[in-house]
Amino acid sequence: MQFDPAPIRSLLFVPANRPDRMQKALASEADGVVFDLESAIPRGAAAEARACVRQALESHTPDQPAVFVRVSAVGTTDFAPDVDACLHPSLTSVMLPQVVGPEEVAEADAALEGTETLIMPLVETASAVRQAYELATASERVAYMGGATGRHGDLGRSVGFQWTPDGTETLYLRQKVLIDVRSAGVPNPLSGLWGIVDDLDGLNQFAQQTRQFGYEGMMIIHPTHIPIVNQIFSPSPDEIDSWRRLIAAVEEAEAQGIGAFRHEGRLIDHAHLLTAQQNLSRALKLKLI
């Protein structure tokens, strides 16, 4: 199978039993939305929520954000009916919660056989952190994955850390998972999330740090977070111009048999060409050029 996943900067969570919020999310500037069947709906509302998800997928158009569905955990009685409800050509990815081991990713892969649906395992347990590489390589459908953080969330409960705005307690967790995910060849590492809705300065700092680590995007919980996250995870026009100039300079130098050389005050070689080409490719997928 060959998958070419869309780049995701902002991935917005929405309760799957709220059609009004689901439609607002689909009209937003988020790159992707998550219809949450696992933890954002009240008990007893699963059938109604599945119907809402199905209706949203049926009406989804290509110009709208990519659709992810967080299904119930593999091995639960709700997993199979959740997957059945969301399998549709408009679905980009199934999101797997509470993953403990790679066998769960493999089981989800089998459930998606015959479709082009991708998989995003959520890193919400200490075991998932420890086995992040094994999770990422358990299926070639894994296209999105990363170190999740949240105040008083599942990972915090599993690991036992005390959340702080600076995020010092999760630095290792996020970096370790990122290295595992990148080593596995997952094209779009996503981290997150910032759980304080009105603290946009805190979100800005956290997102900047997350981007500097090497993540491509973040999971978010509120529409007001979308523009900040999209901007931080997007290359600027100046960056795009500099990559184009560098590519032209390297190609000209190589045509003259020159390897490393000085360009705009920096020493440049073929490695810089590959990086610039990769960055421009992502900008093109984001429709920024």
C-alpha cells in the first residue's frame, strides 16, 4: 500500500454527538477535525453519536478539513461498531485511544483491510511511550502519531507527572516519542495538547516549543487555538523564498562541480539542498505556494 497523507498542523477535537459543533469544525480553518466517539460523549449516546458521524462523513466535501474519528479502544465491545460507523471514503484516519501495545494497532489494521483509511495511535499510557517505535511500525497505515500531553489527562495519570505550564515534566516524553515516530518513518508527527482554553500566550509558547522539537502539528481542543497553531506550524514567506534561493544556488554550484560553498553567510552543501526541498514540498502540500 502507498499512502500520501495530507499534512496536518491543527487537529481539532469535537464531541461526536454534537452535529452543530461538528459542522462548525468542518467550516473552520483547522487542517483536520476529530469526531470523538470515545471520551467526549455521554454514556448511552453511542448509537446517536455514530449516526452523527456517519451523516457528517456523507456530507463532507474535499475542501473541508480532513476527518479523523476517535473510536473506542481496541478490544472493547464498542470498537467494531465504531469502526463500522465511520468507514467511509471521506474518512482520513481512525484514531486509537488508550493503546498499550503494537498488537492493538495490528488489530485495527486488520479491521481496516480493503480501505485507504489511515491510523493514528494516541500515546496516552506509559506503555505507549515505552513502545512508541513498535506502535509506529505495527502498520504502514500509521501516518500521524506523537507524544500527547494534557493537564490531568490519561498520560499524566499513567506516568504520574504533575503538569506545569512550562511542560518540563513532559520534555522527555515528547522528545522520546518524536524520535521513535521519526525513526519509524511516520510522515506527520502530531503532539499536543494545550488544555487551557483562554491562555493563548501559553498556547503560543507551548506550540513554538513543540514545533522547535520537530513536530509537524498539534492536537487542539478549541477553535480559538486554530490560527495560532496554523501560523506556528507554517513556513513564512521569507522562509519559502530562502529555500528557493538556496536550491537555485546549490544546483548552480553542483553544475560547476562545486560541493560545499558559502551562501548568504552560511556554509552550504548537498544536505541543505535536501532539507530545503523537503520543506518546500510540505509548503506545497499545505497550499502555501
